[in-house]
Amino acid sequence: MLNLPHRIRRLEPQSYLVREGDRPERCAVLLSGYAFRHKLTGQGARQILAINIPGDAVDFQNMLLEESDHNVQMLSRGHVAEIPRDAIEDLVFANAQIGRAVLITALVESAVFREWTVNIGRRDSRSRISHLLCEFAYRLAAQKLVTDGTYELPMTQEQLADATGLTPVHVNRVLKGLQREGLIERDRRIVRFSDWSKIRDVADFNPRYLHTHEPSIAFA
Amino acid sequence: MLNLPHRIRRLEPQSYLVREGDRPERCAVLLSGYAFRHKLTGQGARQILAINIPGDAVDFQNMLLEESDHNVQMLSRGHVAEIPRDAIEDLVFANAQIGRAVLITALVESAVFREWTVNIGRRDSRSRISHLLCEFAYRLAAQKLVTDGTYELPMTQEQLADATGLTPVHVNRVLKGLQREGLIERDRRIVRFSDWSKIRDVADFNPRYLHTHEPSIAFA
DNA sequence: CGTACGTTTGATCTTTCTCAATAATGGTGG
DNA sequence: CCACCATTATTGAGAAAGATCAAACGTACG
């Protein structure tokens, strides 16, 4: 895909890749750094919908539609390659191999949205936060971004709250609880699982929805 | 799409169209009746993820993946046309027009998943239930299934609860409340909005995420 | 080295859940 | 058509998870 014409851009934390209401004109591929999708309610509450990690194509979701229905913002500093909408569209519809790959990517992200709905709708705060930590670990591991069972979670507790439908205060209490129970270790934004099978059980985490072919080695 | 080889089936309420873990072998198009997607947690709680109405193709979401990550079940009696996976795949990748249409359909459903996450994560029970009622009305209206501002919502209060992340008891209290406030009228499963603009405001409902080109006449 | 942002903690309040009982409804077989 | 049964809806009382409010504490960076 990076054989297409593209432009590399360096982005600061909080900068917008997509704004709700925009007409999508390009698709960014995250080369480094993290991004997040979110939406605001009429009352100004924010719901974070997904976290994107390096390697993710950030705007298949909006690309073929007339206007974007949510925002995408950088979580950390990073780089993206921006490819014009037309170039991607031509490629996707000209080449069945690539078309299939793009469609599958979009469907897998859709599966992740569904799992988040389950997480927020039907798990208590402890499972809910653990689930987010597990998903993130698992996806990072697939990109070889986990070392010694340790990874960086570049989110503030307020962002974690907006991703899980909780308040920052409650997120803090739950994280401390998980720590007290010996399920996780934390230092700033660094997270380490003491025992993968325990946290996985607390989280009710089943990676089927990620549709990864081979289980990542770190978390079998 | 119905020019492809297909088989019409009549389905009873509660019958499964897709089970989590299945390898998708066909794609069903709903001709009549309603269906719903759902997932169960390890503790047996159910989260309903989406409602499908006549005209929806029920399994673009799983079709290209190795195994289904959620269940699809009939809500009411109805008919589906089942098209073999291979036939659809060939068509989608051979014909760019159709490929584009299928991709857009999948992306719009994805947008609906996102809005449900916002609804469950960041709206209180009153807005949340109202939002579901508004979305349903709006989508039905687009299919000309609303008459005199009245439509059938073929869901039990338990199903409404599983769709909104609430309990059936609370759903009941909220519905009664909306009724007492004069926002909705109900008779069995029939719902009528006394004043569309009022319920829309309570629901914080903005149809942008449905990506319908023309607003449905009933609810402009 | 101060200032803004993020984290932590305590006290209190509210929404929603849980448990339990009763009432209404719809479908079925006789 | 009617009586019966299972499912669904409704209501009340009490409990609990998580929210809110408020303050203090850390820490990173300019």
C-alpha cells in the first residue's frame, strides 16, 4: 500500500486525523505512535471507541462514506503516511487481493467495536478495565511491541475512563485494586501482567474476536 | 443480489442464523421479520449488538472471516434468502460497483456499532432507551415500515435491556416514565412518538451515523 | 522552580441493580 | 370458546456499584 503516492507527516499528541462531519479525502496509515477514535454526546461527554496502534490504517472506516461520523485523534506523538482517497479507492477496486485485505481489515475492526459494546454493556468495572488491558497487550504483542510481558499504555486515566464508560476516579480505584491483588504492576504508563492467565480470567478475555491467525506467543 | 442462486427459508422466532464459532458458509438477506446480533459473556450475560430489519444482509460481517465472533438470531418469525458464500464473494470481487456497495453497507453497520457504544457508555438510561427507539423508528421509516408515526418494536423488555446494558426491571421503569411524561405512547409492542422533536432531544439522537442520503420523511 | 496536568484519596450521593411478589398477556389443547 | 400454562410486564423495598464533589499530592516540562 505504501507504493501508492503518500506523504509522511509527524503529528503531536491530541492532533486530529479526522473530524466528525469532515468529508474524508485521505487515509492515514499509522507508522508510529497511537491514535484513538471517539465521539462526543450532545452533553459533551466523550466516548472513546477504539485505540489504533502502529500499522493500523486509520480511515478505512470513513473513507467510502460522504462524511465522517466520529473523530480520530493522536494519543501520542507519531508519524502517519497519508494516502489520497482516490488512490486507495482505485487500488481497492482494481485488485481483488487488496480489496479483500481492506474489507477484512474493516470487518475485524468492526468485530472489535462489537466486543467493546459487550465490555461496556455487560462487564463490571474490574473486568472491563482488565479486558481493555488484555486486548491492548494482545494486539501490541502481535506487532512485537511487548517485551518481558511489559508494555506501554499511553493513556491517561481520564482516557481510560472514556474508553470504558467509567469516571476517572473510579478507574483509579480499580487500577489500584488490580495492583493490590497482584494482577498487574504499574509504573507510570508502563503495565506488566504478573500472571497472564489470571488477568485473562478476570477480564473474561477471549481473543477470538481479534481474528488473528496465530496466537501471539507472549499470551498463548 | 437476488439474481444469485439462493434458497428461501422461513424461520421461527429465536432460531439461529449464525452461531459464534461457526465458519460462515452463506449470507442471509432478511426478506421479512427482524433479527438481532448478540454475544454472551463468560458469566452468561447477553449483550445485543444490533437489530436487523427487512432488507439487511445479515452476514457481510462474518462472511470473509474464518469464524463468526457473535450470534445472529431471529427476533420474530420471518423469511430469509440464503446465498452461498462463494457466490457472493465471486460477485463482490468481480464487480466493483457491487463490491463498493457491500463495503459501504458493512461500514455503515460499523458506524451503528460505534453509536451503540456511545449510547451504552455515555448516556443515562432515559436517553439510552430513547435513542434506541429513535434509531429503530428512523431506520424503519427509511424502509417505509412506519405509518402514522407508529411502528412495531418486536422486542421484549428483557431484549431491550440486553440491547442497552440495563436490567429488564429498569427498562420497564424508564418506559413507564417516558410514557408518563407524554414522550411516547405504547400498546403492547406498538410504539408511537407524541412529538418527534422532543424524543429526539431526550435521546440526543443525531442520524448522521446512519449515513442515509435523504432524511426519512416521517422524522425530518 | 513554578505551573499545568494527572493521580490519589475520602466522604457522600444517585442511579441502577437485586430480590421478590403480583398481574397481565398470549398461545395451546381440550 | 375456555381453562391453563408459560412468558412477559409491573411494582415495591432494599442494596450496591459507580458517580460526584472536593481536596491534596506528584511529576513533567517550560
